[in-house]
Amino acid sequence: MTHRWTYTQYVGEIPEGMQIDHTCHTKDETCLGGDDCKHRRCCNPDHLEPVTASENTMRQRHYERSKTHCPKNHPYEGDNLIVSKDGKRKCRECDRERKRK
């Protein structure tokens, strides 16, 4: 949460409903994210940008975002892909199975 504090102290209030994105991570295409991401510790106010939760999720390039199929091997594409408002991906076939049960 240091990045949120830094942003409010040096840039201004974080707009309602927005999250702080590390632009240094977004621009570093070699970084896969996760717990080892050096950008997670960045609190340079010039590297911080308020974005929606959906935009923040779509900018991520970590392991989960690189998956092409759900755990039951259904593809994350076309009509089988559900993208929630916060940018999370779900498998439509698995969602249907879950609702049937």
C-alpha cells in the first residue's frame, strides 16, 4: 500500500473507484509479474497511474493471464470466454456446469 500513500502525498487523491497501476511494470514487457516482480515495490510517483480495476487487470502479464485454457481444458476464447467487469476471465462451459449442479 506504499504506492497508494505515495500517490496521495505527491500527486493527489486517488479518484473514486480507481486503483493505482505501476506504469514501470506495464512498460517492462520482460516482467511476468507475481511475487518476485520488482515493480511491486516501486513507489516512484512518476511511475504510478490511477486506472479502473478492469484496466489494471487487463494490463497484467502474469501466469494466470497467459493461460489459454481453463483447468478442465476448455479454451479461454470466443463464446466460451466470460470477462467480468473487473477483467477476470472465466470459462463459460465450467460456469454452466457449476450452475447445473
